[in-house]
Amino acid sequence: MLIKKQNIESVKIKSIDSQDKVLATTESGEIIELHITDQQKKDRLFWESLVNVLRAELWLPPQKENP
């Protein structure tokens, strides 16, 4: 899961609308859309884990995409 924004704080998954649209809230309250890689889209365990993180309302550290 990559975030295409610089200097972003931790995020909490807000909703999983589809494999192409996962929304998250930053610590400052901003709603952002997460970029899901093609590999992640095919990974059943990734989606199960993401749903568990959503249900547990956990905060995740971001991974920045390399330019």
C-alpha cells in the first residue's frame, strides 16, 4: 500500500470501497485515497489483513512511493 503524498503522517483505514479505492484518514483528519499495487490487488491475504486493520481501527505508518 503506497501513499503518493510527501510528508504524510500515520493513517487509519476509513473504508474499502473496491480493490481500486481504499480511503484513509491521516492523523490531522485529512481523507486520502491509498494506491494499491497490482500485486496487492491479487493477494487474498493482503485483503483479509486490511479488513482486520479496518475493524480494529489501527493506525498504520505510511510507505512512500519512490519517485
